[in-house]
Amino acid sequence: MRNTSVRMTMACIGLICFAGTAQAADPDWTGFYTGLTVGTAMGKAEMSLNPTGAFNGPLAADITDGNFWRRTTDLDSAAFTGGLYGGYQVKVDRVVYGLEGEAGYLGLKDSSSITATVSTGNTYRLDQKVETDFFASLRPRVGYVPEAFSGSLLLFATGGVTLTQVRVDQTFKQIGVAYQSKGLAEDKMLVGWTVGGGMEYAMSKAWSLKAEYLYADLGTIENNNVPGSPASVAAYRTNNKAELTTHILRIGTAWHF
């Protein structure tokens, strides 16, 4: 899916460049528009665990050969993304100012399970999982229409806020012992930010084709000082954190009215 979406985007960029040699559409780049996008998202969830206290005998600080103590794990994934967008823009000389909103699907998903046996003979496991589905953003957009391509090409930069539905799980447990720390079990909307840019070509007065790249910091989920369960067995706690980012490469088409 990732390679297919990248090839689609590269093809779109090539089509935009080729279209510049054809007859100009002579658009004014002012007014309302709506359209759809498809592409690929390459995301990373940086998940961290910091256990403290007694682990059925040894202290966390005394355990040195476990491969996930105070560790940060990167969960990486590539997935399909697509949705609907719309906005309004005004052209002043060769500069275009606008505001664009979108809503759609962002299908990032990855998981990890790490097991380590320490010098005491105890075995511990860290299970992690992250997935996203809904994605939305609201972004101002500033563009420039060069003299080339008879005013049909728009180069733009954009940035704004994002809203993403995220599910994150992180569980730390000792194998063979009936206790664990469910450090993260969150299903929530995260507010983040995004920046990017791209190019758009007017195929006619009513239709345009675009290719764009966005980098998005989707937000952070944090849950600290989580006790082990049951507390009567193990007097330990965990600090848990997940930071989510993604790179989005996509193509789109819009109807201007």
C-alpha cells in the first residue's frame, strides 16, 4: 500500500508538470472549493516505560540485564490515508490566502511484545500497541502563482491544528506471577499540529489536481505513577508515555465553485 500510494503521488506530480505544457486553464484561484485526497502515511509512536519500586524482590534500579528497563520503543507503520477536504481562498496579485479543513481516515497500526529474563531468574514482559483511525485538521494556506504555466500552477505552504482518534495500550507484567501494571489503556482524541506544502494545477476553471506533503505531531498520551496490581503483591509503579508523529504524502482533486 505504501509503495502504491507513493507511486500515485509521484505520477500526480509528473502529470502536473506535464499539464503545464498544455493550454492554460486561466483560473483566478479565488472562491470556495471541495475535494478528496488519497495517499500514504508513515507514522511513529515513541512509547516509553520507566518502572520504579520493588519487583517481587529486586528493585528496578538493581536490574541491569533486562532489555526494556527505562526504554523507549519506536512503533513504526505505513498505512493508507484518505478523506474529504474543502476551503476558501482569495488571490491578491500572485499571492493566494486561504483556510482549509479536512476529515478522513488515518490507518496507522503497530504492536510490540518484548520479554526479558533478569539475573534473579524472574521474567518480565512489555506489551505495546498503537492504532489510529479518524484524522482531521484545520489549516491556513498561503500560496504563490508563478508566471510560468500561465497562472495555472499554485505553489503553497500550510500548517495548523490536527485532531486524531488514537488507541494506545502498554502493559508491564511478570511472567508466572499474578500482577501487572496496565500503564496505558487509552482511547481518546488527541490535539496536535501539522505543517507542509505542495503544488496544485488547474486542469480547468472548475477542476484542479494537487500533490502535497504534511508532517504531523499528533500529540502525546501520558500516564505516570501507575501502581502494580494487586498492590499487596508488588510495591512498584510505572511511568508511561506515547508520542505520535506521522509523515503524509498524498494526491487530491478539487472542484472549485
